[in-house]
Amino acid sequence: MEFESNLAFAQKMDQEDPLVEFRSKFHIPQHQGKNTIYFCGNSLGLQPKSAKEHILRDLKNWEELGVEGHFTGDWQWVDYHKRFRKPLSNLVGSLESEVVAMNNLTVNLHLAMVSFYRPTKEKFKIICEGHAFPSDQYAFESQVKFHGYNPNEAIIELVPKEGEDTLRTEDIIATIEQHKNETALILIGGLQYYTGQFFDLKTIADYAQQNNITFGVDLAHGVGNMPLKLHDWGIDFAVWCSYKYLNSGPGAVSGMFVHEKHHQNVDLPRFAGWWGHEEKERFMMKKGFIPISSADGWQLSNCPVFNMSAHYASLEIFEEAGIDRLREKSLKLSGYLLHLLEELDFIKVITPKTEQDRGCQVSMYVAENGKKIFDYLHSKGVIADWREPNVIRIAPVPLYNTFEEVYQFFNILKEAKNIIND
Ligand SMILES: *Cc1c(COP(=O)(O)O)cnc(C)c1O
């Protein structure tokens, strides 16, 4: 695609955008009476306008029905989690029985590791990406210690080649090869939160399977961003949150995928709760846990309903837009941004430029005055994300961002440099 660095071109792209109407379904935060350029959907997605009516409906049911809301009406609470099966399975590429909306991300990561990180004296290592999100690092470290192993020996970090910013698939494979006989689990972010790199999950999954190593992914930055095929790729489990690209609100309910091949395995250890127990018997209050033979069997507690109302509102929008159409637009939006950024010599993009290796997010190093430049952007109504020591992350999101915003952002960034030189 031929991109042009001018306003008319950006506006034409917006006019021709088949998803342009979706922006009006979201509240855009304001700055000095004008819309912000909100490029932070990788951190906290915007509020769907329909979230309010969904939350109000559930509040009203509680107001009018009290405890009977659990089992009354079209929106009864007892099976709220079931409403997410279809939209979530479309987003992650799975069977409906392989996904469940529950808890928060790090909680789900721990629950998944209880089942899928089962170290032995011979096989106890976890291969993860270096510079993994801190919460994930803490989870790995504490799980390793919980099983009585030493994190310094057990945790193997994938690091880029000297002088490079992102990982090469062949190097990931080489590291797995080197440690394969001692590795119990490979666990990486599907899309790296810092660099914006999307990993070749299928190749890694194939390799893990051939070597009998469990493979899990943290899709905090992948879900709602990339089309995924978790079932076909044979990934063992995945976890994600829903407040980033999934626009479900701060701390919103998260999700988990467990591949069908594990559903019948009653020997898998797990931390159990009554919501994961065989449904027909749930209210018989009997002893003896019988897991539901689907991802639902990993649930612990009854549903956080008000937290799920907004999640529902958001996933309804994803169902309407479709992840493949969103991806198509996303590649154009970030492609346009990357094209414009080539003109600027004071930043260095670290996100891979090749389409299959990236999603919405573009991360850039700013060698000098990075924080000042970031603050200037902020003063002009650009909501971006700063990561110490010198990285600005920008995520144009296809549901609510426009080509014109990308063009405006580029101009403000250009200005920022001049102001700092003055
Ligand atoms: C955002 C994010 C988290 C946050 O964890 P919570 O449990 O939702 O607070 C964890 N891991 C990754 C990779 C993330 O991107």
C-alpha cells in the first residue's frame, strides 16, 4: 500500500474505512474541550457507550429481584459466564468449551500453572521471554519456589541477539532445543508487551509438541488485537485480561483457554472451587470434587456480574466488527504510522515492521529527552504510554482510532523535537 504524508490522504483513508462507524460506539476522553488522540488501548481500552445500559440492567435486576436474580429472567446470574463462550472462542480461535471468562489475569496464570507446570527433578525449567511483564515474572518465580526449585536455575529467559531488539524464531527454537530435556513449560506473552513483537506461536507450539513440552501463552496484548488459532495450533493453555484491547473496563474479568485435549484428564492437579464442579450437582452441596470437563472446570467462584456486564457490551461490538476485519484495518493504521515515523531521525522503532510479527502497538526508543517529548505529547492531548527508561508505546486501535489521528500524532511528535531543540 502506498501511503502519503498529508492530511488529505489520511482523511481519504478514513472515508474509505468500512469500520469507521465503530468509533461512535465509544466514549472518547476529552482534553481542553477536544477529543484526545487516545493511543493507549493497549493499556486501558475505551468505554463502549453500551456498557452503561448493560450494567444498569444488572443493577436493576439486583434491585428488583434480590437473590432471585441468580435464577430469574434472560440475564440470570447463575450462568453469566456462558454468554462469553461464543465471542471469546471467535477471538482466540477455539472451541466454545475451551474458553471461560473468570477472575483476573495473574490469578488465572497461577491457576493454569498449578495444572500445567508440574516440575520433576529432571524436567523443572520454564522458558519465558526476558523482560516478561513483571506480574508474569513474579508468578514464574513464586511457582518455581513453591515447588522447591531455584528460580536462578529453573527460569530460562529468551533474549535477543546482541544489538537486536526482538527475538528471532530460530533463536527461540535453539534455546528450547538446548534445554528441552529439562524443560517442563514454555510460557511466553503471545505479543510482547514492551516491544510489540508477535511471536510465531504455531512454530513454537509444533516444536514444543514434538518435544513433549507444555506450551502456554499470556495473551494480555494478543487478544482482541491479533486473529488467533489456539485450538489448531495445539497450544495447551492461554490466559488474558479484558481491559486492554477488549475494552471491558479497569480490572475487568479475565479469561482462560484450556485445550480440549486436557478436558477429560481428571488427574491434572488443580485448585478447585464449586463453580468448576459438575454443574448438575453444584447445589447438592456434596463432598468430592468432580470437574466440569471443559475450561469451565477451572472456575472457582460464582460470577462477578457487574464486572461482566461491561465485558459483554464490549464483546458484542467485537462480534459485530469481526477480528479479521479489525486486523485488516489495524495493519493499515500501524503501517501508516510506521511509514510516517521513518521521516523522524530522533526515534527508533523497535517493533518489527513485518506484518506477521506485529499487532496494533508500535514501540519506539527515544534516545534523548524521551520523557520531555512524552510530556509534550501529553500536553497536546495525546494519550500514549511511557515505559522506563526511554520507550514510548503507541497503539492505534482499529475500533476507535482514525488515520487522521495517526497523521496528527506524527505532526505533534515532529513539533516536540523542535521544541526540545529550542
Ligand atoms: C497487563 C498485563 C498483566 C496485568 O496483570 P493483572 O493480573 O491483570 O493485573 C499481566 N501480564 C501481562 C503480560 C500484561 O500485559
